[in-house]
Amino acid sequence: IRNSSKIYPKRLLSLKASPLFRNFASITKNSSGDYHVSQRRRPRRNRKTGVMRAMIQENKISPENFVYPLFVHDKIDPEAITSMPGCMRHSKASLVDEVGDAMTNGVGHFVIFPKIADNLKDSKGSLAADSQGLVPECVQALKKAYPTAHIWTDVALDPYSDKGHDGIVATDAVHGDAGYARILNDETVQALCEQALCHAEAGCDVVSPSDMMDGRIGAIRDFLDSHGHTDVSIVSYTAKYASGFYGPFRDALDSAPRTEGAENIVMPPPNKKTYQMDPANVREAIREAKLDEEEGADMLMVKPGLPYLDVISALHSESNLPIAVYQVSGEFAMLKAAAQNGWIDERTAVLETLISFRRAGASCILTYYAKDAAAWLLSDEI
């Protein structure tokens, strides 16, 4: 530092002599006497008006990109979800109404998540494939009311499991993690095939396995095809991470891993890390994507959304299939909380977040903001 006064002048002289330095913009006066930066390329010219910005916008978002996740229970009246302001556990009647409202804003895709009463849950999630269950009834009601709506269903056992896991829990600790029981992969895949078939026969357009079991996409595809449901799409939760952003969702469905009342000699795992992915990994997501594509998936999903933009981009680069992303409950709750406290402008922040998914490479966005965001976008067109 003491010698800097002696060094810097020499460095400045050498920089000024370089071609790079001479190409830097400098401020002069033009013929009118106004300040002038001698720079021919000015990126701001392409941002100077709204009409110009709209013409060169690289990514656009519209209600057609949205899938609206909706919670439903078997009670007569809907219930507010405290941790997700504005979201409800719908009754079957209010579910139909909510879908109708969203469709008027241009939303055409909806995914159903059921809140199952505790007394109907068991260790194998048996009611997941019940043709008279809550999800098939909702699918039939929605397709009757809105034949053009695309109805998605979640394929996983956690809403129906008394352990809160996406798969069947073993009764021993053989090959378990840290002495806990393991999640049985192949037995679970068979149950998922039966669940997917149940939903397809009810009339759903898309099944979306969120369980992260190995080999389930190929097994479900073959099972559906062998029963005549070749037109039912499979959107795979390809890169579903063991994330801390799922809390409000699990509150809405009471689907968090649980140990109380466990029938097992050994305890079920306290988390889902043996089947959901490590947040540190991206190459693993590419491996999962290649497997799902080979097994017959029609679309690949990344979950959560904003913390995993790099994963969306990686899958978009590696696969020719469309990429979906789930803006999960924790992301939604954070935006809501910040907006309610006046810390952000909700509309601006939400739309900025949604366009970031498109920029990363997602064609399809599952978001609890679907209805509101669609209305905001439509208001911009008026």
C-alpha cells in the first residue's frame, strides 16, 4: 500500500496504451454541446419503450403454462389452510366452483391433492386405489362439469399412509438407514400402478407420480397401456428433492412422516431422504431424467422451483421432453408473508418468479398462484 503511488501511474500508462483501453467509452461533448458517450452499441435502445420491450422479449408466460394445485377433503364445507393464505381444503362442491373460476381466467390444468381422514389410513395406503374414493369422485365431478379441463392426479401413497411416507414401510430395518425401516420400492410400485389405473378409469387426463420410487414410470406406463389407457399422460416427478420447502403442503394434507402409533417393530424413517433427492446434486437429476424418458414419461418435473433453476435448465438441455416445475407451498407461503407485511409488491414479485421458470426452460408451472397470476396477465392485455 505504501508503494501504490509509485506503481499505479506506470500501470495507468500501460493501460492507456492498450487497444482495450482505447475502446472504452469516454464522455465528450457533441456538436450541440451536450454530453456524449462515444459508444456505438447501446443495449438500452432495445429497452426504450414498452412496445420495443414486448417485441424482443425472449420468454413469455401465459395462463396456458399453469397447472393449479387444489386440495380437497370429504367434509361439507371448505377449510382455510393457515400456513397457505388464500388456499383451501375444498369440499367437492367448492372444488368444482374453484376450477370454474380459474378456467374463466384461462387456466386449463388442475391437479388434485386429497386430505384423507386418519381413520382411513393404514400402513399400505390401501385406499389409494379405491374406485369409490375421494380422488376418483372429484375427477368424475370435474370432468362432468368441465369436459375440456385437463385433470391431473397425484400418484403416491403418503396421503393414505399412517406413516406419512410415499411408499410402503418395511417391518424390519434390513438395509434401512440409521436403524430405521426402509421404504419398499417394488411393492410400492405395484400399489402405484393400481392407484394410477384407478385414476385413469375415473377419467383423469394426466397421472403424476410424485413418489420417487425406481422404475415406477415404466411400470405405470405398461399397466395403463395394458388396460386400454394409452392416452393418459404421465408427468413424472423426476427430480423431487428432499426439501425444507414442503412444510405448508404437509400441513394441508397432514402427510408428514410420522412415528406415533407405528405398528412396526422398528421405526419408520423420520424423513424422505432415502427416496427424494439430495439438494446438493444436479447430475443425479440428469440420470433420473434419462431413466424416466426411456420408461415412457411424457413430461419431466422439477420440485421445488426457485431454488432449483439450475436443475430445470440442466434437464431442458439434456432432454427433448417438456419440463415442468412445481412452485411449492413453502415458496408460495414466503411470497404471501412478504406481501402481507408490505415488504414486496406481490403481483410484481410473483410474475417475476414465474417468468424465471420459463427462462430456465420450463414449459409448465404448477403454482398456487395460477388463478391470480392468470387474472393479472389478462388484465395486462386489456
